[in-house]
Amino acid sequence: MDWGRAKTILIATFLLLNLMLGFELWVNRTGLSGSGSQSDAALGEIKQILAIKGIAMQAEIPKEMPNLKKYVVKLEEAVGRGEAEINPPIKIAGPVTSDKLKSAVGNVIPRLDDYVLDPLAEQKGIYVLSQVLAAYPVFGVELRLYQRGDELYRYNQQYVQSISEVDPEQPMLSAAVAFRRLLERDDVQGPATVKEIKLGLSYRPIDNSDGLAVPTWRVAIETGGESTLRWFYIDAFSGEVSEGLKPASEAAE
């Protein structure tokens, strides 16, 4: 046997294998594979899964894939002071928007400009706003405004301050990859309707005051009636799926 030639073939085989594994990892990261790419073929696969499960699609699958990072954050008691009365109550009428809320109570609620309205999270008589960090909403860090009649009379506020960054920016999973991983769960079945797929940061507590803000795809699925939403959160780095997310006020307890 020509051991020199065999050794060369063996080395070449290992190099080829490493290249294949590296390519597979890159494909899974960028979402170019059949596991959930933004290509027509992959989106066609997602449509097939939706049809088989009886799930309607009202949301667009985002195409954005920025490099993101995690943040260590701290709950600020001086700003996020929990529940407080608006005295006297402030009248507000008509369809509510972020700008209208800021105009109405911007002088009452501290750092209101750092929040954005989350229309799907709205409940009867309660407007929900998410704090914005690094240009993305932080799911779980909320400002809740309570309305009675045509008046805003109370609010409950949480606020986090970024104190450090974890690792450099890194590539994330595409929305299509994350969404397909969610659809593969046995407990996600129709009849249901996908209302939203949104990129943000999810708050994860570390102790009573510190936590992590982790890049996350949030998916809202309507089930069992027009007012029932299931909220799913897919880690934009690992692809780990979880359902539900406690607000920072509860997570810190």
C-alpha cells in the first residue's frame, strides 16, 4: 500500500468534511437552507406546514438579519417605580398612538420617549408600551397605562439601564429559520392565525435587579377566539423556543 498517497487522501477527506460542516453551520445561521430560508422554496415549505396544521398567516416574515449582541441591564427603581396614580386623570380620545400618548402624559411619566406602543399586547382598558434599547423593543420591560372611560388615571412602569455588553455583535438566525423551529413544535396546531413576527430583545432576570436583554424573535399566534393570543419567543442566536414571558416586575420577584 502506498501510505504516502493514503495519508494525502485521508487529509483531503478531513479537509472536505470540515468544509462541509462549516458550510452547514453557516447555512443554518444565515437561513439559506431548507430548514427555514427566505428563498421561495423555503417559504413554500413553511406555507405547506401552515396548511397541514391549519394555521393562517396574517404576518409578514421579516427579512432583516442584523448582527446583534446581548446586554446586561439593571432595573432602575428611580424611573421604573412601579404603580403610580395620574392625578388629576388626563383625558384622551380616539385611536391611541405612541405620539398621542406622549403628547398626553409626556410631562407626567418619566422617559416616556424611550417607549413604543405594543398594539397587540393591548388589553381592555390597558395600553402596553415596551421600552426601547439599542433601537429594539425590550419584551418584558413594560409601561402599562390604565384607562377608565376617556381618562388615563394610573400607570405601572418598569425601566432598565444598559450597564454592559456581552460579547461582540454576531450573526443571528433569520426570522424564517426561527419561525420554522416554532412550527415544528407539536403543541403549535390549528385552527390558529399568526398575527405578528417581530424582532426585539427579551428580558431575562439574573437576580433581583440585574438581567440580560437577549436578541429574540417574538411570534404572536391567535388561538381559540379573537382575543386569545399565545406569545412565543425564539432566541435569535440559539433558536431555543419558549412560550410566555414574565414582565420585569414579576421576574424580579
